[in-house]
Amino acid sequence: MAISVFDLFKIGIGPSSSHTVGPMRAAATFAQALREQGLLAQVTRVQVRLYGSLSATGVGHATDRACLLGLMGQWPDCIDPSTIESRIGQVLQEHCLMLDGSHPLAFDYGRDMLLLDESLPYHPNAMSLEAMDGQRSLLSQTYFSVGGGFIVEQAEIDAPASEMNAVMLPYEFDSGAQLLVLCKAHNLSVAQLMMANECAWRPEAEVREGLLRIWAAMRECVANGLRNEGILPGGLHVKRRAARLHRSLQELGKPNVIGSTLGAMEWVNLFALAVNEENAAGGRMVTAPTNGAAGIIPAVLHYYMKFNPNACDADVVDFLLGAAAVGILCKKNASISGAEVGCQGEVGSACSMAAAGLAQVLGATPPQLENAAEIALEHNLGLTCDPVGGLVQVPCIERNAIAAVKAINAVQMALRGDGEHFISLDRVIRTMRDTGADMHANYKETSRGGLAVAFVEC
């Protein structure tokens, strides 16, 4: 399946791409299907069943709330986050929701929102929705939220490959090795090759406009994170730090890109913290490629754009295209889902993507870019996903800051070489996949092991 840069970067809401954005899209898709099939007026009851990781950490990740919003016809890229509390509160108080925004429907949370202690075989993030007319089933569908806001319907899994719609790309690649061969054969940078592929979906002007819209959403998220203060929701009483840190750094003056290493790290930390605090609060942000790892790419890109006097919009486009090339490889050959391979699939992939994007705009050759991505991902292998309390707060927020700095360091190392290195990016991605397969389920977004358990025991 061809993957677009706009599949990897999607405007949504926090706190999780796989547990919030994906389920909301699935529920909204289900409600839309009821309308399109002329079934909406017949529905007297809808039941939601959450399985696996969606059930284990669903409440902490707002999966249940996302499902309700989706059933009401709300989409993660359009909903106003400030209206969520009142919408959910009204449903819970009145025991009624407006299905697809138009059909009033009795909804009993205890009866109709089921968090089940079982898993479905295709993916840990599974959910089923069923619409009924009395005891008669009108429509039933199973969805899998496979990371980064991507959803897959059971019907798509069951369909023969020949029936799937395919976009023909001029430079299709399934491995880093193929990507490098294509770049060399056609004398293209990674960003140029990616742009040519994106034009299979839409004109270049629309690609550039869309990527700048993604960048604007990233900037807005950082700005909100630098402004908002207080305690994050969820019960851990985690204090937001970005606003206070921002005031402190402003008093020190502005470092430049080649200035103090410690100063640079603090600004990168700041931008990552700002994004992930907004995400934890359920604010508007961009999956990059997931919510749990959403601060890494914006932090690196923000620093480059803010403190490089020659930076321009064309750099934003090239950065995101270069990053997406690596994201495509991670998704195709391993996973970007914490529930599937642990946090190496989220933070590790995002760190590798950020390194690729920065390498691109700093003039790296394709082999140097591949080397930077490999270094960044290699040193996130084995990273577990063990959120305390099932919330995308501890260790997730700080982890983004650490990974953003790591991405920059990976680029510095790669640019000092000629692209030749011992372990290829392809091998590291395969290792991430294999490590994820070997990893115990307690360390894959279930909050049943690691730091999540250590916190409880303390």
C-alpha cells in the first residue's frame, strides 16, 4: 500500500493517535456509514466494544470519550478541543447522544461502552461497533487502530489484495536500500523523490500548501504549550513546565544554531515539552507520526526554523518530506504503534524521522540521511511503552525531549561521515520489528509493567 506524507502527519487531538485519534475516526466512519446506507433513522442502540490495549489503557487515553465524539459525527482534525468536556458531560448526564450529529439515541455508558479483557488476533488495538434496531443488528464493523491515527477495517483485511485500490508511484520503495538506489539512479535528493511520489495524489502546489498547513498546526501547538500552565488532567497531578521554562530561557537571550550546546538543548527540550504537554491535555496537535511521539519532529524543526536566519518555507517542505520517507519505511517494515512494538515504534520512529528531516535541510546526501536515521533509531531499540496510570505523561513527555536532542546528535555524527556505516537502516528497522515481537505485552502500552508498576509500588 502506498503511504503519503499526509498519512504520517495528521492534524488531530491528544492524548493518543492510536487510542484517541484512531478510535474517533473509526466511530465517525461508522456513523457516516449508517447515514450513507440509509440506516440512521432505524438505530435504537449502538454498542462499542474495546479490546486489548484499547481496553487496558482506554480510559487514561480517552478512547471511550473519542468513541462517543466520533459517533456524534466529530472528526479529530475538525473538532474544537475546548468543546469536548461539555459534549461528553452532556452525553453522560442525559444518557443520550446525537448519532452522526442528527439522530438522538439513548446511550447507557455502563451497558453500551464495554472494555473487554480479551484481544483480537490482527492487532492489539481493536474495537467493534454495532448498531441495532431493538434486537436486530443493522450494521456491525470491527476496526483496528494500527498507530499514528491509521485505522483498518476488518473487511479490508479480509479482502483479496487484487481488490485494494493502489496508487502507482513513480518511485515506489519498500526499503532504505531501494530508496538509495532510486535517488542515485535519478540524481534526486530524498525530498525530491518524495515530492515526485506525492504528486501521484495531488499537484505539487497542493502538497506544499498542505505541508505548510501541517507546520502551522505544529507552530500553534507549541505556542499554546508555551502559554498554558497548570496541572495536567488524569490524576497524576503532573505540572506543566514549558511556560515557566520559556520565561527562564527568554531571560538568557537567544542562542544561535552553532552557539552554546547547552543553550541549544534547552530550546529543543522546551519545544518538545510544549507539544507533549498540549497533547497530554487533549489539545490540538499533529501526529508525527503518533501523538505519544508528537513533540520530536516539531521540536527539531522549530529549532532549525527559529534560529537559522536563512530558513524558509521550502525548508519546511523538504524537512517533512525527508522525515516521511523514513516514516514510510518504519511503518511498512515494522510498526509505529506502541501497542505493537513498544515505544521504540513511536519515539524511535519519530527520532529517526526527525534526524532524516534535519539531515535533508542541512544538505546531507541520501546516504548521509539514511545514516542519520539509522543512528537515531538504533539507539532507541528496545524502548518500552509503560505509561504511568495509562496516561501519555510519564515518561512520555520528557522522552520526547530526550529523543529530539538525540535526533540532532545523530545528524551531527552522520554529517561528519560520507554515508558509509556498519549497520543499515533496513537492518535496524527489522530489529525493531523483531524486538517488538519478542517484547512482553506488559511493556506494550498496557500499563501492566515497567515504570507503570514501579510507580504504583512506590
